Amino acid sequence: MADTVATAFFDANETRNAVAREAALMAALPGIIATAQQNAPAYRKRLAGIRPETITSRRALAELPLTRKSELLDLQRQDPPFGGFTTVGINGVARVFASPGPIYEIEARRPDFFRMARALHAAGFRAGDLVHNTFSYHLTPAGAMLESAALALGCPVIPAGTGQTEQQLTTIADLHPVAYVGTPSFLKILLDRAAETGGDMSSIKKAMVGAEAFPAVLREAFRAHGINALQCYGTADLGLIAYETMAPDGSVCDGMVIDEGVILEIVEPGSGVPVALGEVGEVVVTTLTPEYPLIRFATGDLSALLAEPSPCGRTNQRIKGWLGRADQSAKVRGMFVHPSQVGEIIRRHPAVSRARLVIERPAAADVMTLLVETTAPDEAEAIAVTAQSVTKLRAVVSCVDAGSLPSDGKIIDDRRPIG
């Protein structure tokens, strides 16, 4: 890594020309595929008969099968604990996480394993900046992902985690962190509560937010408080996928720059066939991570490639950002909710015949409402308890008439505005 204090860029890779970048990625690809075939049982089966040395172009890569994030739960149950996708034993792992499902992910024994430091640097984080990290440290990986990135940059970290609003405000007032990391909705909660109680959050000048949508109205609200907030896009499995950047005039550039450590495709949902430049499709990512190589990993997220380079000076391609879901899974307050979890709630309550989870954002925070067709409406409170146990998120339960839910196959109805 270059001297990140003295340069606007994290390293020289960010400004290399497109031909050099593509050549480097394609040169690394056969080795990753070979490693996966040799050491990851799942890829030994999925890539049987593939000659790694022939996969040296995007066209060749597009011929390989997809691995879907939505499949991981079942695959891990069939071949515990990691579905056969890791290439190292447990002695080569630093942390094991349990995302909702549960789906288990690893962090190998390398600094900034998830490559998030690049995104923090783009948001202005520099060595010595005290970072208030409010992502969860409990089982799920976000807290550790961003902490390891901050430490790689030389930034000390307050491991705040989630909740305990009053204690967090006291900590911020006492320690004067320069930067915030977490969901945008929780930053808004902290700012609102500080305004109500006279708390002092004036030390925070920069933020990296993620794990949920970041509406323009919230970005402007943070700017009004003197906080420049950028967002990044990543997953627990892949690490960083793309990140926002700033133009020389300090404005936030459109879209998100793709991380240097991944190969990203935009494909037709379901088919895996790459779409034309600018068309909306599913985000498919291949990582160059030897301990956890994910090849053509279909995220279930929708986006599109932007044609022009970013005015920030980084030369990698950009995506428009998160444009919705290709499947029915949804991310709410930093946690994925899956149709299978709604099915589990139904299974635990025999009186419930059908259910639909509606996700809305009436103000600055996401709200989940579970609509249930049930013969026992007095169980609504118990169903809500089950919903929180299964999804790790609060949901309002609303009992509706039998037959009133549409027969359209939809289990999760995400009604939040995009952008």
C-alpha cells in the first residue's frame, strides 16, 4: 500500500489504465480457479473438467456455473460448516461469523482480509483518526470487517457495536472520534438523540455507511451536521465490492467504483449471461481470495455499469449502486431477510396458512410488517416474538383475512424507494 496520508489514492492500482488492470485480473484468474479446484471440495465438483489455464478472459469466465448466495444455507447444511467452499482448515482462520440463516463465513489470518480499507481511505479516513464503529460485533461480520480495515489504515477504533444510544453518545462526547462507521439510520438516531439531550457529536466529520439503503435526504441531513458520509457496498462472503468516492471539489461522485480485488459482471438474473453496458442486471462477483475463493458468486443484487470513468481519478469501472434485488431476499438494518425465514415462522405457528413480509421506509428507518393469514389472531404477539427470533429484527404482525394475500408467489415485498 502506498503512503495513504500523502496521496489521494489508496495505492497505484486505482489509477492504472484499463488494459493493465484487465490483464492483471485475467492473469490471476487461472490460479484462483486452480486453487479452488484443488482445495475446495464444492468447486472440485462444480468445476470438474475445467482447465484453469484456459480461463483467461471474461468470455471464458462467463461459461462457468454461477454459485448463488441464496444456495449457501442449504449447501452448508449438506456439507458443514462452510459448504466446501473454503480452501483452508480451521487453523487458517482468524474468525468465524454466523449471519442470519445461519450462514457461516470466515475471516482468514491476513490484515484487512475483506479489503474494506480502500473504501475507508476514499471516504477520507487517515492514520490517527479515531473511528466510532457501530456495526454489530455479535456473530455477524460487519463490525470486525470495518475494524480490521480501520486498523490497517492506522486508525484506532471504538468498538461501539449496536444499541445503547445514551452510552454511545457519552462515549462520543468524551473521546471525540473523528469518524463514524455503521448504518446511516443509526447515525441519524444518534444525531437526533444528541439534539434532544444536548449531546455533543461535533467531533465527527466523516462517515462510512453501509448495510442498507442511503437516501439522498439522509446524506444532506448529515452534511447539515458537518459530516461527509460516503457508502460502500459489500457482502459478508465477498468483502468489498464497490465504494463511493469524492471528486476534487469535495462532491460525491455518481455511482460506486469497483474494488480492485474482484472481477465483477452484470448478468441477466437467472441465466448468468452478461448484459450490455448500462443495462440493469444481477451483480456477479469473482474474488481473488485464495482462502475463500468465490467464483461467479451471484449476489442477488441488481445494478448496472456506468460507461464513463469517475471524476475522482480512479480508473476502474463504476456501478450505479444498489438498484434492488434479483431475488426476494432483502437487507434490513444491515441484516439479510430470506423467504426461507418467513417459511420458518409459518412452520412454528400452525394456525398461520400464509404470510408476506412487507418492508417499508416511512421516515428514515426501515419498518417490517408481517402480514399473516391465521385462524388464531390472538397469537399475533407470539408470532412477532418468533419473527424476531428467526430474523434477528423486529416486525409488526398484522392479521389479515384468509385469502386476502395475492397469489403471486411473493414472500417478501420490499416497498422501499431506491436511491
